[in-house]
Amino acid sequence: MTKPRLTLEEHTDLGRTLAGIRDELLHRATQIAHAYPRSGVEGAPYKRLQAALHELDIARTELDHALFREHPHTGETTIYYPHPEDRSMVRPPY
């Protein structure tokens, strides 16, 4: 039995959310890079966030490819790479 695929609307919601998560991870990686060394034991958190960003980028690319396979006539590159104003805000409450 074939698994159901994401609808165009589900891809759009996921794309906005993943873009927001990436923005927040990048912000936090930059924050850590300015506060701690980027190498050695103290550099481990920065390196792990960089690796997480890399893996997230790969996942977004693969989802973008799936989007165009599943919705070739309606897919757009801005679904997984939305403009900044179209991204979900993923910020912890302060």
C-alpha cells in the first residue's frame, strides 16, 4: 500500500515552518559563535548547530524535489524557500 503524499497546502505549511526553524537555528548558531570559541570542546555546540543546519537544508531540498514530483503544475520554489516575510516565526517565548 502506498503512503499518502502531502497536499500542496501541507507542503506550503511545512516549508514555512522549516524555513522559520532554519532562521532560528542560524540566529542561535551565530549567537553561540560570538560567545564561545568555534573549535575545541567549547566549539562543540556551534559545530552541532552547523551540522543541524546542513541536515535541515538537505531535507528541505529533498522535500522540494518531492513537491515537484507530486505537484508538477502547481509547485513553486518559494514553498520550501519562502521569502522572509512568508516564513513562520519560530521563537521561544520570553
